[in-house]
Amino acid sequence: MGFYRNARVKDSAAFRRVLPLILVSLVAVLFLVYLLRTHSVPHTVPMSSFEQVNRYSDRLLDNIKKPKLPNRSSLSILLEQRNSLPPRNLDLFPTLEKDYIPIVLYVHNRPQYLDIVVKSLSAVEGISETLLIVSHDGYFEEMNKIIDGIHFCQVKQIFAPYSPHLYPDSFPGVSSGDCREKGNSQKGKCTGNPDQYGNYRSPKIVSLKHHWWWMMNTVWDGLSETRGHAGHILFIEEDHFIFPNAYRNIQLLVELKSKKCHECYAANLAPSDVKAKGEGGEILIAEKIGNVGYAFNRTVWNKFHSKARDFCLFDEYNWDITMWATVYPSLGDPVYTLRGPRRSAAHFGKCGLHQGQGEKSPCIDNGVVNIEVEENDKVRNLHSDWNVDYIVNQQGYKAGFKGWGGWGDDRDHQLCLDFADMYPRQTPYHLL
């Protein structure tokens, strides 16, 4: 009995000695939590700490006013809930390769095109190593069925919950009081602002830019699968044929970009001229960022996001032309992308995204594609010892272009800006 009593006395004395240390540690932890709740994370947070930032992201922006987004329909709510589901095929591909590059495929309603793209992806070397995210502009059953049939990699679907295609009788879709006729005769009698050419908004047209911007914000800052991803993400569309060597080539281009082209913000699978097949030869090309198979990292996304106002207020309904004419020039330095001398992706669509499979005048070209895949397109055909050739004077849209219009309504401007503030970030764009 004496032994146990003495042991308890010793234990009690030892506990009293360490109690101050425990209390100090507890106070330090509580103080750290307080700082995290009351101070935004600096813009210079190292990439390696993104996972820690995400853990506290909901707390960091407690005091920042959240955007006022449109009231959601029942379908919109249901689709947004689906966005939180885990990727499919985890039983077939339970893990992702280290330093994998996620692939984001954004689609509207061209099932004949999508079927071709999915089949081309199934033959890509290394596709099973990565995550495929399919971003839908609206909900279309035939498109959904094609994605359900993917069994060659992890795949996750997301649906733009504020797509105009989900709002048949209210903004951002068509409202009964919207201005529709060109001219000033309706001024004060309807809702809406004309673009620089006097035309009022078309939901089918503005959905292009809205979807791309919503998708970018969601992929980089909203999805649990990618909001901690600091590396590159590859973006493709539903009318891009992907060659078998595409993934291996983009992996090497991403690696070489930081070593050989410090002015390169991105890497591309194809020339910026969608009709070009490449120059051939043994040299890497640095040119303006194209819209066929482009990849960039979180550092670049932060730069793009900081230009949200430029992007959202420019009177141009195409996201890529908006980037070329406003965002890239506003960054100050030359903006290049790195690609190979031979394309690893090809644009084959003849119908624009906004045309889709409409009820009155569907754009259908039977999804016929005649793209020859040679042996050289089946294996990585780039080399790390190649030099880089810079294309300085390039054709196309540049700073000073006023835009093709279609994006003049104040409501679209505000919705676009609201998308930029949907999710917690290091620093919201309006505080930069």
C-alpha cells in the first residue's frame, strides 16, 4: 500500500511540474486559432501549405461579404449537391499517381462530339493515372449517359448550377421583362443593358463565358479534389480530339516550362491557330496561349483571378478572346505558352458551343472527324534537350480590340464578379 501511495504522490508532483508547460501550450494553440480566424492568409503563402490553408478556409473569410447569387431552382440545387459526390471508378483506380495532372473537360450539349472525345481519351497513355473532371453547362441526359460509360480513369462530374440553361423563365435565363429588340424604343420599359452594338443579352450566348469562369473558380477554389492542387491542370473541350501521347507530352512540357521558358504561363497541346498541325522539326515553340489543350498552375490562376474585373466587364462573350484582349495584356509581361512542334490535340468541331442541339435549328454535322493518328502520335515525341523558338509577332486578338459584344448586361457583369467570390481564397480578388 505504501508503494502505491508513494507512486501516486510522485505522479502528482510530476504532473504539477509539467502543468505550466501544458497550459502555455494550450494558450499558444488558442492564440494561433484566433489569428487564423481574424487575419487573412498572405498572398505569398508557399504552395506546400495549401492543404493547411484549405483546412481553415471556411473560417478565414467569415467576415467577408458573400456574393448574392440568383435564387436556385430545385434542379439547380440537386445538381450542386451532385458536385460534392466523390469521383467514380475509385474501385478500379483507388490511387492517383504522384504529381498527376488533372484533366478538366468542359461540355455543353453536343453528344456526337463528346462521344468522339471520350473515345480518344480512352486511348491516351497514362489516362488511368489521373482524374478526369467533366464540367457540364446545364443538364442533358444524353451527355450524362456518355460520361456514365467512362471506365478508364477516375471521373468526376460537376454541373454549373447557375447555367442559363437551368433557368427557363428567370435570370440568368430568359425573363419575361427582358429587353430583346435592338434600339432605344424599349428604354425604361424592360430590363437589361445593350452591348456596344445595341444588342441585348442572349442567355444562350452568355452561357459560354459564364460556364468557363464558374468552372475555373470551382475547379481551383471549390472542389475538394483540386482546391489543394498547386500544380498544373489541363483543360480541354468537347470538340478536341486528344492524341494518345497527349498526357505524356503535357507532363514533359510542364517540366520544361520552368526550365526553358520563364515567360511561359502555360503549356499547350496544339498551336494557337486551331487549323495548324505544327511546324515539325526538333524544337519547342513559345507563342500566345491557345484554347486547345492548355495547362497552367495555381500561381498563374491567382494572376488570372486578380483580373476578375477586367474579365467580367469586357464586352465580349467569348472567354478566350476576353483573355487575349484584356487579361493577358494587363499582366505586364509577355504571356507565352510552351508547346511541341507537332500537335497532340486537334480541334474538329464545326458547330459552336452555344449552338448545341437546339430545338429550332440544331447544329449537327454528324460528328464526323477524320484525324489521322500516326505512330509518332502514340508515344511521347518531345525531347528535353530541344531549344525554344519564340514567336514574338503573332496574329489574332490583342490589347485594344473592343470585343464582339454580346456581354453588355449589368446583370451578367455582376454574376461573373460573384463567381469570383464564391469560394474562400488566399486573398479575394477585390482586396488585391
